[in-house]
Amino acid sequence: MEPGSPKPSSLRNLLVRVLLFGVLIVVCRFAYVVTLRGEACDVGDFCFFPAPESLNILNSAIDSTKVFIRAADGSTVTPDTALRDLWTSREWRQTVEYYSSVFQDLIGMGVLSPASKALCIETPTGQDVLALREVGVPDAIGIYKKASRPLVIKGNSSHHPFDNETFDFIFAGGGVVDRTVKMDEFAAEICRTLKPEGFVVVHTASTKDLYSMSSFLNMFNCCGLVQSFEIDGPDSSLPSIRELVLRKESGYPILGRSEEGSGGDSVNKCAVPAHKRQLLQGAEPLITEEPLKPWITLKRNLKNVKYLPSLADISFRRRYVYVDVGARSYGSSIGSWFRKQYPKQNRTFDIYAIEADKTFHEEYSKKKGVNLLPYAAWLRNETLFFEINRDPGQSHEENMGGRGMGRIKRAGATNLGAEVDKIQGFDFSNWLKSTVSEKDFVVMKMDVEGTEFDLIPRLVETGAICLIDELLLECHYSRWQKCCPGERSPKYDKTYDQCLELFSSLRGSGVLVHQWW
């Protein structure tokens, strides 16, 4: 052996180390391709055997805590024991397989493709995200209020941590829209982060009728409906759900768009949509014959009234609003009827009380959640006179109970009664159009002592009537009197037939109106 030549054992050690290093490179490459990129091993270099097609991209991470997983933000994480236990549970895996089936169908429809950049909204642990990756859509991520890496990062339905027009496909499963309170923000964020011609797919159990379906679609003013059909639910607790596929229209203005929420538009006329007309088929019939004892017949008829929330699902509205025009005292309608009896479907309503009689104003200052407008609903902003209603045949206490039931008199009228109050009238139609929009659910009760024959035509003329989903209207006419058989009340000059014509014309126009008492 030549002096200075390497010993055989040293050479063997060197060769072994080189070989081990090469093996280490192959192993690392395999781990990267399968675990980090979510692809089969036969797609890259250094792969000497293919991985099974059914290989779960998370299984290799679950098997060893030494394997790091790259998250969407570029960082690496190691799944903890709780997360690994969740990922390996039977229920979790069944949900993944359910979503995989859903997404495979969407791929077949052309809604989803391997090149799609996909977002799943409000997904706590990311089964839908994993399902997307497993069916061949690797660029998928989920958001939730608490991150669950590597599938889910922090975010929520009203704030996506992404730029405008980022995604080709957005998915809202798990009934997230059925639990969403601020639907307008939910829809606006999807419109913002979805690319033009991109798809949004929603799973919901709430669009059971044309009314709720139309309410939902009205929220997504950036999209058009592509398809709607029932599919099997994820488990026995929800056997069937509706899948809605929407597509974002090109040219939708993401930045600087005007919000229609608080003001409507300048167009006066409006067409009542089909979903509102359909409700009338389930409404109670109008009383066509004038009742001889209206204080009994009309009051009993309230039991027959079919309120809108008992006919349709009122989900998917921006706000829920109750307007009491001619509210009188808090207990006469708001406290005794609306808050206790109206079927609200667990929705919180903004309440507006419109009452010109100052006798009741102090009472409202002590009621939380009620917005008092101390004016008279009228055709324009002007000074009016309000008749103080007193019956000589009643006691002082009974007459106080009749407060708020006086008629409005225009300034300059010659037939003013002995007791009047000067009040301020306001343009009710304009106020309504500036306060609510077609995205809101609006219920209105109107008891204005004959002024309905002025206000209703004005609401129709300006188009404000189309903002009202349900109207409870008391129509005032010369009724038979309870106190004096055979005599009619001299207070009003309208007939029952004129009231019936008012109700009939409203229903004929598609307005769900009820005869109120």
C-alpha cells in the first residue's frame, strides 16, 4: 500500500456516507412531493415507485410528528395529537368523502377545475378543503375565526384576508349561510374576492320556497343563478339540502360601488316580483260583506290572519324592520301584539313608532329598542293640525284612551274642531325609501284615522309600497255604531266598499295586506 493512500475501511465509510446521503435526498423528495404538494410520487424526479391513488395527503403527516406540513402562509407546522386524532376519526373522514363526492360532481359540471384557486368559508377543521385537494384541486384554503393549519387560516365570512378577485371558486357548506346574521356582509365579501366569471356554491337548508330563494339571490347582486337543486345532506340529521350554484358577472364594480341599502333609487314605479305575488295564494280571504258588528267581526278576523313568516322563510335579509304608523301608546300595538305575537322566526327587528300625539312621547323615551318619530306620516313636510278626539258621552279616562285617534287637518282647513294641536307632518314615502331597501324585511301596521286614503296612493305612486313585505292596515269608514244601533259613525265619510276596493287593489298589485282592527 502506498504511503498516504486512503485505507480501505475509510474509503468504504465514505462510500456508505455518500449512499446514505443520496437515500436521504430521495426520502426528503418523496416526503415533499406527497406530503407538501399533495401529489402522487410519479409526478416528479427521484420517485422510484408510485404512491397509491387513494393516499391521503395528511396521512403521512399523521403517521409521524417529524414531518412538517407547509401552511398556506408559507410557514411549517406539525400537527398536534388532538389534530391527528381528529383527522383519523371515522366521522371526520366520512365528511371528507361526502365533500369529495360533491366536488367531483361540480368538476363534471365545469364549475370547478384542477386549476381553480379555491376558498372554503367558515370551515372549522377543513374537511372541505382537504376534499378539494384530494379530488385534484391543490390550490385550496379555508378560513375560520380560529386557524387550524395547514388547511384553515384565520378569517371569517365578513372579512376574507385576501385581495380583490383572488378566487375562481368559493364554497360555503355546512349550513354556514343559515347561521349567518349579517348576510349583506357575507355576500359582499364573496363578491369582492371572487374573480369575474368565478363560481360560488352554497349549501343551505333555508331556501325552501320562492320567497326565501329570491331573498337569497337578491343579496348576491354580483352573481346570477346557474343552477339550483336538492342533494343528499352530509348525515342523517340533515337528509337533504339545496345546492345553489352562482356565477359572478363580468364587469361587476368591486371598488367604489354605491350601496343601495339606505336610499333605494329615484325610480318611482316598481314591479312587485313573483315571489311576493305567490304569497297571496296562502293569505286569508278578505271580508267582502260589510259587517253589521265590525267591533266583533273584524276583531275576530285577526285570528284568521296568516302572517308572512308563517307562509315563507324570511331568512337572507339584511335587516328586519317593523314600522308602526299611528302607534299611539307602546302597549297598544308594539308591546301587546308585535313583540309578543308576531312570528319573527327568531329575528331581531328594528322598531319605528310614528306618533304625532305628544301625549305618548314621554312613554317612548323609556322604551329600549324603539325609535320614535314624533311626527305625522304625511305626503310632504309641512305643518298640520291634529284633531283631539273626545267623545262627550265618555269619561275623562275613556277619552284619554282615545288619544292618538284624531284626524289630520291640513293647515288652512275651515272645519277645525274646538280642540286641535299643531303638529309637524313629514314626507312618509321619502322617509321609507331612505330608511329601508328591498334587501330588508319590512312589516308595517298603519292606523291613521282615515289618512290611509292619502298615504297608500302616495306609496304606490312613489314605488315605496314595494319596500313593504307585509301591511296590516286598518281602514276607516262610516261604521255602524256599537253605542247606537242603526246609526253610523259621522267621523268618517268613506264607505266599506271603498275600503274593500283599497284592500283589493293592493292585493291585486301583489301586496300582502291584511284587514286590521
